[in-house]
Amino acid sequence: DGGITQSPKYLFRKEGQNVTLSCEQNLNHDAMYWYRQDPGQGLRLIYYSQIVNDFQKGDIAEGYSVSREKKESFPLTVTSAQKNPTAFYLCASSSGSNQPQHFGDGTRLSIL
Amino acid sequence: QKEVEQDPGPLSVPEGAIVSLNCTYSNSAFQYFMWYRQYSRKGPELLMYTYSSGNKEDGRFTAQVDKSSKYISLFIRDSQPSDSATYLCATDNSWGKLQFGAGTQVVVTP
């Protein structure tokens, strides 16, 4: 079945450590997105990519980095510079602007 | 001020009742409107997508958009316990960057 796969489902980070969240889609979508969700808040955009080898910062990009080397993959790295990384991270994709976004089932990141 | 405002609830209704959810938005440039359903520990699932004022119906779900008032609504008829979830509204200014409401938690009691 077509969809978006995020892994791992749960992830723990030690102080000073970088961690990478995986996002893979087989929907042949051009655009991919990373969001952060905190309790009581809506989704906030971290980074997005509308085409391979190109990406733009969202509203809360500080402390995060991404790459888009393949159409189907858009990994997110949470760096040690992100001082409050505990959150639920959601990856989404769409076939382009003006098209609805479809989401994976998220990765929950916690601090050890 | 947030660009999309949504009452967080919780909204508790008895099984079989109509669930009424709404959001307001501030930017008249928003052209596309979505409702997502999110179960606990899961990603949001697209329920409705519309770009015009008026009503759009899909089974038990009706989405309503009033661009003149910058007001969007979702109605769920004949609610079931399986409808218990958080419902997120979202808007798009056609640049592909969605603005989300905070989500309304809905509880349907048997």
C-alpha cells in the first residue's frame, strides 16, 4: 500500500547528541514536510522540500537540519543545538502546492 | 494572534448526536481548507479538503466554509465512539505551507 513510513516510533536522545528521524514515502509525491507537535499546540512547520535537492526553512528551523537527496526520502536531524527537542515529530507529503498533505504516524522524541 | 484559532475542547457528546467543530482564520489569502482527524499517538488523517465557500459532504461528514466571515466548520452526524479523536483544521495560502489550528478533542460517549 502507498503511504508514508516514519521510523523509529520512539527515540531517546542524550544530552549533546544528534539524532536522525527517518521519513520515506512511496506516493511519488514531490513535496515533503516536517512538523513538530507539542501538547495543546497545532502543528508547527520545521522544514519543507518541494523538489529533490532543495529545501526551505519553516517557522521553527533552528536546531534542526534536513536533506533531500532522493524523492522518496526526507530525513530530519535534531541537533544538540535544539534545547527543547521533546515532542511528537510528523512527516507529510503532497503532490504539490494546493494539494492536501498526507501524514506518517510520527516519531516521539524524548530526552534521557 | 495565531492565524488559525480553534477551541481545544474537550467536546463531549452522546453517541448519535451531531458534533459541531469550527475554526476562524485571519488571513483572507487562505484559499484551501482541510480537516484532519488524529487518534492518540497517530498521525493526522485527512477527512475533508475544500477550496470554495459553501458545503461539502462526505458520508457523515460535512465541511462548511464561509470566506466572508473567515469561518470554517465540520459537522459529524450520527456520531460514534470511534469518532473520539482530536480534529485539526488547516488552511493553505496556495504556497503549500499549511497553518493549523491547535485541535479540538472530541469524546463521544456510548
